[in-house]
Amino acid sequence: MELLKRLCEAPGIPGYEAKVRTIVEEDLEGYVDSIETDALGNVIAHRSGEGPVVVLAGHMDEIGFFVSHIEEKTGFLRINPVGGFDPINLVAQRVVVHTETGDLVGCIGRKAVHILTDEEKKKPLEVRDLFVDVGLPVEKVAATVRIGDSVTLRQDFVELGDLVSCKALDDRAGVYVGMEAIKRAKNPACDLYFVGTTQEEVGLRGAQVAGFATRPQIGIALDVTIAADTPSVEPKDRVTQLGKGVAIKVRDSASISHPALVRAMRRIAEENGIPYQMEILPRGGTDAGALQMAQEGAAVITLSIPTRYVHSVVEALHPDDLEATIQLLVAFIENADKIDLAG
């Protein structure tokens, strides 16, 4: 779990994934034939081999903010979101403002509930209602912080009973799975790429570019998915459950998984005793949506890690599901030349 901890705790909002990329590059050195970085900041690791071109993709970016305004009289910061937030999850959270001269720890505040008017209490909370307090006089803030500085949520990686919890499990968990799979696969029956993609949270941008560079025949996105196995959620709305294994995605808003790949993943899981569950995600998408439209098109699928509280600082997953995802991916890689996409 140490590698996953390092990945999750590293900062990296869309377009600013450099620290995560460095971890990927350092960890995969010696396991692959080449590692390159493209113009969008994607890290592309290649393990050459015979067979179909298989591209694994996990996105390195996490949701976060840019500083959009500095209050002249107080030094409080206004923030512009990069990625999807439920504002209610942001109140009273700590953040890190990444400036050119160093990081500043701050906290997200809002107007105190004690002085909200009745009308304000009825109004849905918006990000524009929030501000960041870095605890410094306005003069020091003005001398340090610039419009456009990135802001990430701050949360340590912790064990939570049988689970692990942190910010940015979406999608450092997927990055971790891809890295472990490319290291563990003994005899890949394919020409194998792992891509740590950028800017997924704002439109699958990195995967689109990486898809044109790698020209996949088979694209496998690695991402988290909703595990709504929590109180007040009916079984039909849970999507997935923690501890039930890797989720083999059928569809989401961005892609429909290739039927032959769905059947192959399910068969391989059953033959190897790997726990799995089927996933249909009503809203949201993964890098598979971009990979399938690269060049002349590719057969794609997403393998998902069930995760509670997605897009919050307390995202939580079960390590057994993480391991099941790695095992299924490795087994697929070692049998990729046997997959009949026409069947």
C-alpha cells in the first residue's frame, strides 16, 4: 500500500500532474522498455511484445481548484473548481495552495451559519459561496499567491477498518492497478502500454491524445466506480459493493464496453477464481470513451475499483477489490492473443 499512499497524497489537478508522473516514472524504471512524456503530460510506458496492441489507462489527475480572486482587504482566496464537486463536501476542509515559492495550507470557509439569513439557508450551497483562508495578513498573501495557482484538497492516506481511505483514490487507484499489472505480468501476450493520463476530469483529454500515439487495438481504462452500498440506498441503485471484487463495466456515459471483452473478462475471472461484479454506471465516464475513438477505433472496456464517497476527501475502497482488479488484468494481459473480438 506504500505506493498507493504516495500516489494518493501527491498533488495533481488537471494539467498539473507532474508530481504524480514522477512517481510513476521512478517506480516503473527497469520494468518497461521505454517511458516517455507527451505534450499533454501523459506518461507512456511501453513493454514491447508480440500480439495485439493493448493500452492500459489510468488518469493521474484529481479534482481541485485554481485561485480565481484574492480579496483585496482580507486576503481570502476565491476558487474556481476543476472537476465535479458537491459543495457540501467542501465546507471546513483543509487545502493546499501551491505557489511558486512553496505550499500554503489553508481551510475552506463560508459565512457562519449563525448569521445566515432565512433566505440564505434555503439557497443551495455553491462553490462561489466558499473561500480559502491561509491564515496570513493580506500583504503576505498578495506577495505570495497568484491568480491561477493550483489548489488541492488535503487528506492523509489512512486505514479505515478493513478499508483504506484518502483523497484522490479517483484515480490514483487505477494508476496503481496499471503499474502493478505491467510489473507483475510474466509473459504478456501483447504489445503492452500503460498510460498515466492527464486531464481526465475535464474531458478525457490526455487519453484522447495518448490513443493516437499508441494506436490501441484493445483499450482498458482503469478507474474507480460508485459503491453506493450505504444506508438509504436501495440495492438496485448501489452500482457496486465493496469487497465483492473487481467491477467489469458494461457501460457508462462515455463508452459501451466491447461485448467480446466483457465476455472475456468474465470468463477469465471465473476460470481463475477472481471475484467480480458487473457494473452499469448511470452517469460518469472513463478514459475508455477517448481510447475507443483513437485512429480507426479500438475495442475498449473499463475495469473498475468499487469506491465509496467518490469525489470527496474520504474516498474509501477495499484492498481485496484492488487486488482482484490487478489479478484479472494480469490474467488478461497474459492471454490477450487468444481474445476473439469478432466472437
